[in-house]
Amino acid sequence: MNITQEWNDILDKVKTWARVNSPWLIHYNSGSCNGCDIEILATLTPRYDAERLGVKLQGSPRHADVLVCTGPVTMQSRDRLQRIYDQMPDPKFVVAVGSCAISGGAFQGCYNVIGHIDEVIPVDAYIPGCPPRPEAIIDGLVKLLTAIKTGAPIQTEKPEELLDVV
Amino acid sequence: MEAIGNIVSLLFFPGGLFVIFAGLMYEWLDHKIIARSQNRIGPRWFQPIADAIKLLTKEEIVPDGVNPVLFAILPLIALAGALTAALYVPMAGLKPAYSFAGDLIVTVYMLSLLTLSIGLAGANAKERFSLVGSTRALTQLFAYEAPFLLALLGPAIAAGSWQISEIVAYTETHTWMMILQPIGFVVALIGLMGKLELPPFDSPEAETEIVAGALTEYSGRGLAIFHLGKGAELIIGLTLITAFYMGGVSNPVWFLVKTVGLLAVLAALQSLMTRLRIDQTVGMWWRYGALLVLLQWLIIVVVQLV
Amino acid sequence: MKIATMFSDVVGSFWKKPATVQYPFERVEAPTRLRGKLEWDPEKCTGCSLCSKDCPADAIEIITIDKKAKRFVMQYHMDRCTYCAQCIESCRFSCIEMSDEQWELAATSKVPFEVSYGREEDLAEALAKFALADTVETE
Amino acid sequence: MMLEMTQKEEKFIIPIGPQHPALKEPGHFEFAVDGELVTDATVRLGYVHRGIEKGAEARNWNQNLYLVERICGICSHIHAFTYARGVERLAEVEVPPRAQAIRVLVAELERIHSHMLWFGVAAHEAGFDTLFMFSWRDRETIMDILEGLTGNRVNYSANVLGGVKFDVTDEHRKTILEAVDFMEKRTKHYLNVVTTDAMFLQRTRGIGVANLQQAHRLGILGPTARASGVKRDVRVDAPYSAYKQFPIKMVVETAGDLEARFVVRLKELFESYRLIREILNNMPEGDLQVKRFPRRIKPGEVISRVEAPRGEVFYYIRSNGGEMPERLKVRTPTMMNMASVLAMAVGHQLADMPMLLVGIDPCFSCNDRGVAICNSKGDHDQWTWERLRQHGIDFYAEKV
């Protein structure tokens, strides 16, 4: 009994270690001005080189661990966002990059904007800024990974189902 | 007693764990060299290991409409093929575990199992990117396979045997084959790049066109096993080419030096090239690759006759 | 027509130091003009609310406790802020500044994004009156 | 016979987007392919439609400056510039010459960053990651300058109505000149790469040709048009702001293929470098802002045009004398260029599609003016312009 317990502990540790050291991202723009998008791309380029932290930008939701969302959710992209989230295998995490992803930012009150990311899918880390600097994005990612590593509670409640729009 | 030996050689050395681990390390080295050539730091040394463990522990999603048995078994076939091939190759400069006359052909076709499995996996997943990816993967297979095999047979003809261990024994005692048969060497090297779908031959998994090609729908374990198979194939391919063309591999130190050197050349080639379209790839192989190798053969035969 | 025109760059970068900054391990100083987190000085404010009127994202709320005694509390929604510095332009008494130090604002919950600025006693009163957010920063 | 008929009707469609690694922004393209050959192309836009034009009517003149800046994150300054210029003309306010020079300086720096960004992304689409990495590495020098000068890397917020927010000090001047020298050297190298590298030319030369006639017919704008021989550049045709004082030469190529687009954009950079040096060496003295800009703008309407990195940005602004605009209409260059992608796509290989798309330097955030709504049940519902407009009106009526 004890041995299996220890064995499980070790396995868990290895799992968490691997998870923290290899976050593969997928990026979706749900209505942003693409300022954040180019900053996310910039984190992969030589100056910031997120690959040294194990970050890889993936194209297919099936391969990704972290969904990086930018922008407020527009009516049309809401469905897509939901679908990409559903397509990702567990365990999955969501990072909202930029002020409009967190709260709607400058676009709150525009008629085609539903709101922020966590009204549609649960968000684990928020990175404010308009747009955040690439360093700030790396910082947000590191904060998420630290939370995963220490097992700190991160918001994972499912938001209430939104009313069907139209 | 023999059974235990077989199991050990299959599971640990030279097949199995050793090949998988070495494959991951070589993959890291490849990525690191590319990163350095792009003026950045690049991944840490344990990156591929972390990636593999993470993928193995992730949820496996079986998409609707696929044959679940095929979906699960294809990665295993791919990995098994690569590991079996490792048994016939002088891994780490040591004598191959098994050897018989004509094992070169078996090895090369065991290596092709990976690409075939990827092609089937893509066709099995009813997804458009996967379908295009698998079509491209199989098209590319037919493009590079013949020239690659012909290029490997160059030293075999010179040695007068189709048994890997005999060819290696021959190349160790003679001048490096890459000097005697430069065309064959170049074709074999580029064939290896085609086989591993490295840039510029990465159109079967061209990220900007068809997302991740045939493996788009794979997540978790299946993807991890395909990755491991690719790593294994990388190291086996490097071993074969160094053994045949770069004066053989007589001990682990020479093995390491030569394969890493070859890998550096591969990485440099990868970072200098633009991706070729699939029609350009096929055209290049049949127009230049195959013809050049045949020319090489002609030269070898003429030299031997004289 | 040449092949491998990037050769000099690729080979050259093996001898050069990588262009990468060691960010999460070594913090780099941001330029002095960087527009980071907003900071508010309650002493100079007259409560004209021009900053909040001109804010494109409703990130600023000025809560008046006592207009005559010039007691105000500012509620700053960091998550809404677009860091555009229009409030600095609009403020005629330059009570608003943007920090070039605080730009690592990421968090795993939204709680730290609600910031209340003000004098201590004003904040206490505002807290009692309007039930402000928990995070309170005194200046 | 029947079998043949059904086979013809059943097209194999490759969707690109809305989430796709080739597109950093959501746009949805459907390419019908025959093997690898593209036989038909359609586009569906609207994923980024946020209702900015309508939203602008509910915000005051100052707030709108930042709202329009966020129409597009790559040419953010250009949008604010165009808007500010329009509003200033409407208010009959003369902007001090130093402020105008600084605006143009930032606009040209932005053009460099935008073209380098595009250059890198286009190389990435072609599968040439080394070129992508190097061009983005060099782009960081410009980003550093912009961040040091304005305080943000993307949304500079350099403008206020009636001037600019900050000054260019001697220190900035020195760093900018150094960076421009460095960039000029690198750009020469890149120009050499895109015009001589055999592997790269295989993917660009003769691909996606739009000749002069087509370019005129499709109304292509910006560098894409200039690559086809169309002499169209607002900076030359109708010089605005400080471009009157610092004229610019138009770069025109005639081939009209992808290679020409690379060449035009890179050669334009040399003009930008020259202009930046000229501005910095002849910076006019004076104020940065007008003393007081009215909060209410007198009634009237105005058209404002500015050359963005991607082509002409067009603003129509109408005021009814209040604190908010009555109508704001934006037309961005990508909208005009999008039709050319569809026209060029047919007959090319699927592998060329990302290159073709990127060839016009698309900015979906700029051009999403229509919308199709997809409800959670999954059935698509195309909204007409009328219906969308009505939705907007109802939305705001309900809000008030």
C-alpha cells in the first residue's frame, strides 16, 4: 500500500514536471486588434525566445496545452472559441492576454462584442496590458506555470452558460 | 538464455529504451543547433524528454468517425518498425544484435513503416488537413524512397554484400565512401532529410498550410509515440549514413563524433532552406536524385570492371 | 541565382552571443517613458473627473466623499485600462502618473486588478460607504 | 455519366481559418482543391467585427482617438493619425509643425516595423524560419525605439487632438539614427536574399501575378498595387502633414508577382530611412500641442486620407456640433486588397495559398465590416448589412 502511494507520488511529480516544462501554446484571436497577437509571436523570436522555456506554438488544438486568447469575444468568434477549447485534450489551461481579453477594454459596449474571455471559457491566468510587453507575456506564463507547479488554486469554474445570442 | 538476450536487445539495447533516449537527445541537439544558428538560445537539454512525458500523460481524444483500433495501433506499428530496424544497425558503434545477408533492405523498409503509418493515420482521421497531409506524406515517400535506397546500395555494391555488418567492415578498412562516392553521399543525406520530413521537405506537415499534416487529429499518447518513432528514425538514419559513407563506426566515441557532425550539417541545411512545394519535391527527386544515383552506380560498376 | 544566401548570418550567429534576453531570470529595465500601472496622487485632485470622462475604457472611477474638503477616492480597474495615458493629458493638475516600473501585472485571478487609491481615512470611509474591492493601496 | 456529374459537384474544400497557424488573426477562407490545385476560393470575414464605427458614435472625440487606434494593432498610429487629422480639420485647428514632424516620424518608424513584421511572417509562410527569426530580431531595434519614444510597443498613443504627447530629445535622435543605419545595412542584405536566393525565388517568382489591368480593375491599394505598376501613394499624390515639407519618392515595380511585392516593400524601407534622417536633422522648433482643443466640434463633415503601410486609409467623419461624432466611416486597405487574393488564388497550388494571402499583408482586424453569426446550435446565419445596422441601433437604443 505504502509503496504504491510513494510510487504514485513520484509519478505525479514527474507528470507535473513535464507539464510545467513543456507548455505548448495555441493562439486564438477572438476579436482583438492583433496588437497582442504580434506580441505573442514576438515572444518566440530571438529576442525573447520562449522556446528556452519549452514554449512551442502549435497549430492544432489537439496538440496544445495552453490556449492563449486575445481580444474581446465577438458574437461570431464566440462559437469558435468554445469549439477550440472543447477540442483541446485535458489538462488544459487558458491565458487571456491583453486588457480586452480580460474585461473588454476599449471595446466594451460595442454592439458586436459579447464580453471577455472568461464569460465563455474558464481562464487560468490574466495578463493585462494594451498590449502587454513580450516580457509581461512571459511573466504571465511563468506565473501560470508556477501555479500549476505548486498546485495553487486557479480559477477553473465553468462560467454560467451564456444566453444564446440571437 | 537466448530468449532473455533477445528481449534485452529488443527492449533496452540496441533497440528500445536506448534508441528512444538517444533519439530524443539527438532531436534536442538538432533543435539547439537550429536555434543557435538563428541567434537565439533554444531549448534546454531535457526539452524533448519533457515533451514526450507530457504527451504520454495527456488525454487521448479519439475523434468521431475514425477506426479506433487503427487509430491506436498505427503509432505502435511505426515505433515498432523503427525499433526493429535498430537491431540490424551498428548502434553506438557496436556490432548489430542481429545480422543476416540482405538485412540492409529489411532495415530500410522497416524505416519506411513510420511514414506509411503516418500516411494511414492521416487517411484514417476523417479530417481535411490530415487527408492532405497523408497524401503528401505518401507522395513524398514514393519520391525519396527509391533514390535513398539506391544511394545506400552504392557502398553495398562496392563492398559486394547486402549485409550491413559486412558493408561496415568493408568501409572501416577503406577510404571514406563520401570521398569515393560523393554523389551517393549527398543523395543519401538529403534522402534522410526527406524521410524525416525535415525542412525543406516538410510540406507533409507544413504548419502554415495544413496545420500539422497527418497528425493533426492525434493528441496525447499517439502523438508522443509518433514523435519517439521519428527520433528513433533520426538516429538510425544517421548511423546508417555514417557507417556507410563516413568510414564506419568502430567504437562509441567515433560513433558520437561522426553522427553529431553529420547532424550539424543536417541542421545547417535545414536552417538555410525554404520549404519546397510537394510538386517541387517530387520533381527534384526524380529529375535529379534518381538520375544522379544511377550515374553514381554506373561509375561504380565501370570502376569495378576496370 | 544563389543558394543559401543566409549562410553568413547562420554561421556568424554561432560565434555571436544569442540576441535573447534572460527575462524571467534577469529583469530588464523598461524605458522611462513606459506606460505601466497608473498611480494617483490624492493631494492635488480637485475631483473634476475629466480623467474618467476621457478614459476610453472606463478604467477610472473617482468617488467623491466630500467635495468641499477635496476628499476623493480613485478606483482604478487595471484590467480595463488600455494604458493610453489620455488621463494624464486630461488632468490639469497632474495628479496621475504611469509607472515605468510596474508592468508585470499578470495574475491568476482578477482580484488584484481592482485597485483603490486614496488617503487612508478616505479609503476607510469609502470602504464603509461603497463596499470597495479588497485590495487597497494607500499612497 | 451520372457518376461523373456527382464527382464534379463534390468539391474537396480546404478551410483556412479562423484558427489557423498561417493566420494570426481569424479570417475564414475556403479553397476548393483538385489534388493540390486550387479551383475556387471564397472568403468569409467578420470574426473580428466589433462594431467600432457604431461604437464611436457613443464615445466622445477624445475617447475615439484610442478606439480607432485599436482598429488595427499593426498600423495603430496611422489610424489615430488619420482620425486626429480629420478632427483637427473639422475643428479648424492648426497643428504646430513640430508635432506634425513627430507624427510623420512615428508613422515612418511604424512603417518600418510593419514591413519588417510582414517580411518575417511572409518568410515563415514560405517555410523559411531562419529569415523569419532574423528579420524579427532586427525589427526589435525599431520596437525598442518606439517603446523608448512613446512608451508602448504597439499602441503608441502618440497623438492627442491638436498635437502629440511627447517630444523627441537629442538622446532619442542619436539612438534612432544609429538604429536606422543598422537597419539600412540589414535591409540591403534582405533585399539581396529575396532577389537572389534560388530556393526562395521558387516560391515567389511568377506566383500570384496581378498585372496592371487587374490591379486597376480590382482597386488594389498600397504596396501590393505599386508592385503591379500602379502609381498610387497618398504621400505623393496628396501630401499631408509633414510630407509636404519632407517629400517622398514612390517605389514602383511592374512584375506584379510575390517577388515584386517583397522588393517594393523592402525598397520602401530605404525611403523611410532617408525620410527619418531628414526629419531628425531638420526638426522644426515649436510647441507640441495646441493650447486648448475644443471638446465640442462644430458641425460639418470631413474626409481624411493617409498612406498606411498597407495602403490608403480613408476616414469620413461627420460632426453635429456635439461632444461625439455623428458618423465615423473607416475604409482600410485590406478590404480593397482582399478581392485580389481570391482572383489570384485560382490555378495556384494549395501550398502557395498562405504566401498569396500574406502577399497583400492582410489585416483582418482592419477590414471586418460585415458579420455572420453562428449560434451555439451550430447553424450559420448570415446577417445582411441592414440587419446588422438594425441590431446596432437597437443595441444602443436599449442601452440608453
